[in-house]
Amino acid sequence: MKAGFDPQKYIEEQTKYILERVNNFDKLYLEFGGKLIGDKHAKRVLPGFDEDAKIKILQKLKDQAEIIICVYAGDIERNKVRGDYGITYDMEVLRLLDDFRSYDLKVNSVVITRYNKQPATNVFINKLERRNIKVYKHMTIPGYPADVDTIVSENGYGINPYIPTTKPIVVVTAPGPNSGKLATCLNQLYHEYKLGRVAGYAKFETFPVWNLPLKHPVNIAYEAATIDLKDVNMIDNFHFEKYNEVAVNYNRDLEMFPVVKRIIERITGKSVYHSPTDMGVNRVACGIIDDEVVCEASKQEIIRRYFATACDFKKGLLDEDALNRMKVIMEELKLRQEDRRCVMPARDYAAKLKETCNDNETVSVMAFEMHDGKIITGRSSSTMDCSAAAILNAIKYLAGISDEIYLLSPLILNTIRDLKEKDLNSKISRLNVNEILIALSICAVTNPTAQLAYEKLSLLKGVQGHCTTILNKNDEQILRKLGIDITCDPFYPSENLYYV
């Protein structure tokens, strides 16, 4: 895809803008929204965007910055899962700790927010503390966020411990939204002023982009991405009233701003910000070099989000309001499911196969749109699932290998199937993507043709894929790790509830 974004210009502008904020305070608490590492959404809607841009900005500032990670105790207790990685929030905290260390960034501590002695949370705290990671517990403050008198007092922020920090920039991040980042920043602000220090608060934002139009596809794609949070983009009326300038923000920030403004004024004794947009540090728009490319990429992302929402609704993870909201977004931009090029080839092939199958038999088909526009398909069979078949067909195509040539020895495939059926007592003998890739890597050692195909796996990054049935979590994660953007129709591959 043609680049529509200049990542280097963005990194330079964003770093400069952060440093300008820091100069106004002895210490700046910088709330980071979204992902610090691997921001795939930004990369998809802004072709050319560096998915690790945030962490690279932090690396440039590493001598001046340290990190606090927040996690809400309730998310630990109910085993909330990140959809992109398929891991729980407590595991995501551990992953973040490892990643930050690998980038040589200083992690100050982990903060458990809205802590109420939850059993699973206590186990997690023990796990961290026994690995010499500092943990702080912040309690729920009665009347939060409306009762400002109580919040900014010894009975409010005063009951929560102060987290000692040594750097001028303190980055506050979390495994997901609603983890208590803002409350942690304001809690620190309260204690800093009690200690006689001048501290400030700012928010590192990527989306929505405040200086793009309200209905720009990039901003609408943000709404689609946060459909479960019910985020809605709105004109920042506070910003317009103060500066006579149109700026875009979202409903939660606008609703909370009057309270946050009063809390900051009560702590600092002065009015620092006049609008939620003032709080943000966002230079994304300056990096857009081709608006047409960015708009088209954002529309494709909205279609992908539609399929994800429809599947999550089918799984019972989202309510009907979320699905209806996604339908409205699609209609607003006059988008159709078929505008995603890999959708109809998958459906057409599945319909053709269905004609020769039993009525009760479900046919799963995967279709890939390759970088040159070629459509490659794969179907489920007794040997392997459709994802595995499509992967093998795609790398054959990339390597220029004929369809008739086997990449994998039937002896190896049968041995793996026997292992699953007879020794591991699996009710599913069909091989999945992970098993096929392991078999391919083994065959590549002695088979030059398999080796040639194996070397093409890296070229699948950025390929678009669609499946006519809902994928299991393992296949979905493997495809994501390969860099394939995958969507599914909201139908289960069988009537089974567990063995799918």
C-alpha cells in the first residue's frame, strides 16, 4: 500500500511538543492512551505509521522519563482479556514490564487501582512483589469523581500512597482503557503539591485527531475501534468557546473535563487548561502526507471492525447496541462488507463447495488478497483447516511453486494426526495453522522446495484475509503474528460448543 504518513516527522514533532510541556513544570505526569508498543490500529489507518513510534519517542527521552503501569483490580478479578493478544490484563502487565526492560526504559512500579482486597488481585500482587517489582494500592475514593472536596483532601487522594519518582517525565500507562491512569496522575499531582513541587499533567493522544474534521475517516475509524466503550467523537465546545477554533475530542473526555479542571485547580490553585484538547499532546496530523491514501485505509479498517463486532456479538461478548452502532457507521460512509476485496471470493468458493457437500456439513474457506491483488484461497478438509491450507497455497504462490507439488510429506502429516488422535486423545484430528507451520519448518530442513516456500512466510505481512466462519483463538493469533489482517463472517464452523 502506498504510504500516506511520514513517521519520522511525527516522531520529531511529538517529541518536541512533549519537551515544551515539560519545560513548564518541575515534573510532568504524562498519561499514555493506546498502545506504547505495536499500535496496529494506527499502522492500518495511517499507512507508513511506525507501530512502535510511541516507544521510540520514549527511548529518545529515556534519560528524562520513567514509567508507572496501572491496572484496575476488577479487570484482574474477572480475567479481562485483550482481544489482540488473547491474554488477560494481569499477563499483559507482565508482558509490558518485559518489553519496557528490553527497550532499556525504567519502570518505577505497578499501581493496582480501585483495590479492595480482591483475592485474585492479591495473588497477582504477591507474584510481582516476589519478583522485586514495587506495587502500590490505590483505594476507591467515595464520591469520585463528583465530590471534589472529598477527592482533594486527606480523605481522598490523601489515603492513597505517594509514588516516589526521580525523573522529570513520568509516563503513566496501562494494559487497556478504564484502568485508572488519570486518577493515578491526579493522585500524584496532589502529593507533589503537598510536598511543595510544581507538577503538571498532560495526555499523549493518537486518536481522535483533534485537528482533523469530525467526520474524517481516521476519526470515524477510532469510533469503530472503541465501539465496546461507546466512545463518540464530538466537537470540543470548551476549546471553541475559549479559542474560537474547532477541535475534535470524544465524549468521555468532554464529560469529565469540568470535574478534572476543578480537581486540578483545587490542587494547583490556578487554571492550567481551558479544554480537554489543551490537555492533549497530539501531532498526528502533521505526519499525514497523502490524505486520500489515509482515508481509504481508514475505510478498510472500519469494514474490518464491522466484521470483528459482528463476530463478538455472535460470541456474546458485545450487546446488540454495539452491533447496531457499527451498522450506522458503515452506512454513514456508504461502506459495504463486499468493499473488502477478499470477502466475496471466500464466500463464492464456499457456496460452490456447499453444492457438493451434505446439508449438515459446514464448509470453511479462507481467502487472501495478496500484495499484487491476486486472490488465494484455502478450504477446510479432513487433513487441515482452511487457515493452514490458505497459508500453504499463499507461500506456494509467492515461491512460484506449482499447486500440484506437496510441501509437506504425507508421512509427517499422518504422524502428527496419529499423535493428536491416539496419544493426546484429541477429538479434532484436523491440523491447525500452528501444527502445519511446525511441520513445514521440519520439512524445510531436508526438502529444498519446502525451504523455498518457508522463506516466503515473512512476505505475508500486510496480506488481507477473510474466512467464511469464525476462527478459533489459536489460528487467529497465529495469523496476526504473521501480520495478516484477518476478518470472519459471524458463523460458527460447526454445531459443537467446545470442539471447534
